[in-house]
Amino acid sequence: RRSYNFEKNEIINQKVINSLMSGLRVILCIGETLEERERGLTNIILKNQLDGCLEGVSSNIENLIIAYEPVWAIGTGKTATVEQITDTHNYISEYLNEKFPKHHIKILYGGSMNSQNSKQILSIENVNGGLIGGASWVAEDFAALCEAAQN
């Protein structure tokens, strides 16, 4: 929505606040482009997105979920390395611990997770689940992903 609909953090922030106040569950997707990652800007981009999208959020945070989706991995078949996922999820976790002490906010990984890589990705500390896109389109593939995640 940021890329195709030009939504800014302020618009997303209002959606997050209004949705949480209405009792809805919110999955806030954050992530960097390939150019931003290659320039070493990942944490700066994520902090900017988290700061802007979570400004003023203080109630119903138990309904908030963060999904890290590197833009360069969405629908491309490219997946971040274990090291990249670990570093990024640790950064997000530290950010959330600082902003919302004693929170229970889940952090999902959402960059081309599939039945072949899900078990490894889900074993990474601070990865609490997956936000599945293309791998959910074919029932057999999605079932294999779920089975791999359970084992």
C-alpha cells in the first residue's frame, strides 16, 4: 500500500489507531526496499515506519501484530537470509520492548515463506509466525507449509 497507493505513515497511523480503538486485530506491515537494504538503511527505515505508524498508540495493543515484510522479497521468491531475519526481528523486538514494556506483540515474517523454508524461519528467535502470501494460493502447498511449521 505504501508503494502502489502512496500511503504515508500518518494515514497508516490513523488506520491503526481507529482499528485498535474499534477492537479489531491489526497487522502492521513494515519493510524496506532492496536498495534501502543494500545501502544499510534497514533499521532506519523500520524505525521511521514504526515511529510514524505507532505514534499515539497506547490502548488495545494486545490486538497489534507486526509483520516484517522486506519489500524486495514479496512475491519474488527471494527470502531474506537467516542472519537478516534474525537481525531485523531482534531490532523490532527491542523497539517494541522499549515502546511498550511488558507487551505481548507478535512479530511475523512475511517475505516469501514457503514449505521449504518455513521450519527454519520459524525457529528463529523473535519470529512468532508467518504472514503467508503466494504459498497459500495452492492448497497442497499451504498444507505442506503448515505441516512443516508444526514439526
